[in-house]
Amino acid sequence: QVQLVESGGGLVQAGGSLRLSCVASGSIFSSYTVGWYRQAPGKQRELVAVVTNGIRTDYVDSVKGRFTISRDYAKNTVYLQMNSLKPEDTAVYYCNIRWLAMDAWGKGTLVTVSS
């Protein structure tokens, strides 16, 4: 089972940017589904962005045009670039990698957006 470690969260003012990183303990192959989820206080975890088969990217409507998911195969790292942040983006952000029976999660990184 691959281990995931997220970083890059923090406190930012509305309109600002952050880049989250998720480093995997092993190689991330193009066949893996990699995604970022978030969970705000009192709410269910939701999918924010996902890459499938190394090609298709999908985003939740609320972040389209503001967030970008990418991956660096050489560094075994998945990124989430977040621009034009809003207070409603405040949440713990989790990285997830899935393939066949593997379903790996990181421990999350907190993003707080102040108004």
C-alpha cells in the first residue's frame, strides 16, 4: 500500500493562492486514479479534483476555473494549485490514489481562507 503525505496548507486571505502537494512513497503510474478531496467542518468529504488514466481531469463545479490538479511522475507527487481562494474553500484537503484493490489516503492538510 502506497503511503501519501500532503503539505502546503495554511492560512490565506480570500483571493489568494496555495499549492498543495501530495508525495507518494512509491511510483504513481498513469493507470492510477489520483484525486484531491476536502472536508469542511460539519460537512461530508467531497471530491474536488481527479485525474483518471493519466488523461482525464474532472473538477467539482465550485472550483472549476480556479483549481488545477497535476502530477509529476518523476517526483511521485500530485499537486493541487488553488487560485482565487474563497472562505468556502476552507477545509481539510486529502490526497487519494486508487487502483484495483488499492485505496490510499493521506492524513490531510488544513486550508483556511479568511474573508
